[in-house]
Amino acid sequence: MTPPTDSVALAPAPARSGPPPVTEDKQTWIELTALWTYVILPFLALLVAVPYAWGWGISWTDVAIALPFYYVSGLGITVGFHRYFTHGSFKAKRWLRVTLAVAGSLAIEGPPTRWVADHRRHHAFSDKDGDPHSPWRYGESLRGLTKGFFHAHLGWLFDVEQTSKTRFCPDLVADKDIRRVDMLFLPIVIFSTFAPAVIGGLVTMSWHGALTAFFWGSLVRIGLLHHVTWSINSVCHIVGERPFKSTDKATNFWPLAILSFGESWHNLHHADPTCARHGVMRGQLDTSARLIWLFERFGWVHDVRWPRVDRLEKKRIPGTRGTVRGQSAAA
């Protein structure tokens, strides 16, 4: 005789309906500790940097080390993580795809899939419930915006609930090359943190050279790049101009254009997210678009989504000034 079975235990699980949840795994205490370390130490270095530089505490060797690391890691974020992986503004050869994933990881803003999942979620719910870093989440009062600004700038990084990669970037989760870069994120972080010191020490053959290169090429460089990136989330959703129609409060904020490699033309980006060039008005510097243009000239990328004048003019708010640039970054 067959023994009775537990009908509850054997009942099939109900099928999930609708899209996967917005959030998934929680951050561990190890991840949170590492996050605090890479937020606080570079920030303290930034505070020290100005008086230190004023006293001529930076050498040309330090500059020669720090600038390439800033440009490679920063453009890895803007061209790679943002315009390519998140929005598909162009298609790239496999070797360049992997290179951009590694370069963006050097910025220490998270592995590719985590960064892309957060940013795609931001666009899906921009300045609405569900946006991981909207400065408007606490209201439009001075107190609400002050609290919201801090949250949008860096407070959101410490949310325990993490954005679902399965829902927002299944394409990257399924990509074996990107999964490999994800798994190598810790060694890349270690390299990005200590390589400037090693280079500085070898060039000057001194511990002092290693220390100053670590200060400028690692701590200050990481801190500056982080705060520039976070300012796109905070400043560029509060202060600036809105010449194009968008469903949120994204703005163009010109003072950040150079340091952000053109990312601060944020209103246009939210009006036309897949556009490869964000600074579409004449005179708007966009280093990221220039690099994409160079990649295209070398044949390394194709199907670039350059701005179209007719498309952008339809999105333009009547009465705004400036001439829209079309087709390529060099136009």
C-alpha cells in the first residue's frame, strides 16, 4: 500500500506572472564595508588635495600617471558602461567590447552588470517611484530636496536591496565575456588602486614617488571621478537647462561637461537615450562622442546612433536657443 503523501509539500509552485522583481539579492556586510572604504578614503583625499597642491605637492610624474587613469576609467564608464552597454548607442567588435568592460571597471563603480542594471532601472522609473537615485523622492521642499540630493549623490549606493540583473540586463548576464569581467572585478579593483603607486615608485625609484602617485593617481583620481559621476545623478536632475522634452527633470549642466566627458548634457540624454552624442548643440563639448567617432573611423564600431536634426527638433522646447548638430560627433 502506498503511504500517504503530504499534499501541501508536493503541490506545484504557482507560476510567476509578470516581470521579475525590481530588486534581488541584498548587499553583504563585506560589500558594504568595501563600499564605505572606497567612498570615504577618496573623498578625504579630495579634501586634502587642494591645500596639498597649493603647496606644490604634485609633480609632473603624478600628473602623467593620474590623467591617463582618469581618462581610461572615466571613458570606460561613459562610452562603455553607459552609452554602449546600457543604451546600445553603437555596436563594437568583441575585443573592444571586453576592453570597454575592463576600462569601466577600473573606475571602481561596480562590475558591468551591476552598473548597467542600476542605470537601466533609473531610466525605466526616472524621477518616479522605483528610480534608485532620484533627488526628488522626498518632495520638492528645501528639506526634501536636500535629503534627496544626498540620496541621489551617494546615499542610494548603500541601499541593501540591489537592482535585479535578471530583469534589467539579461543580455549581459548571458554574455560569457561580460560574466568573466564581472568575476574579475576584485583583481581589477586591486590593480586600479595600486598600479599608480607601483608605476610612480618605479619611475622615481623612491617610496616618496610611490606614495604621491598613490595619493594623486589612486585616491584623488577615484574620488574625483566618483563625485563627477554621482553629480550626474544629483546635480543634473536639479540644476541646469532643459531645452528638450523629457518625462523627468534631467538637465544640462555645462560646468561638468569637461570632467564628465560630455555626460552632463543630461537633458538631451533623457530626451533621446540611445543617441551616441549628448552634447548636440554647437559648442557643447562631448569627449565621449569624439572617442566613439574615432572608433568608427578605425572600423572598430558600427551602427552608431548619431543625432538626427529632424528627430531632435521635434523634441526641442520652442524658444530655446542654439543650433543642433547632426549625424556625427565631428559635425
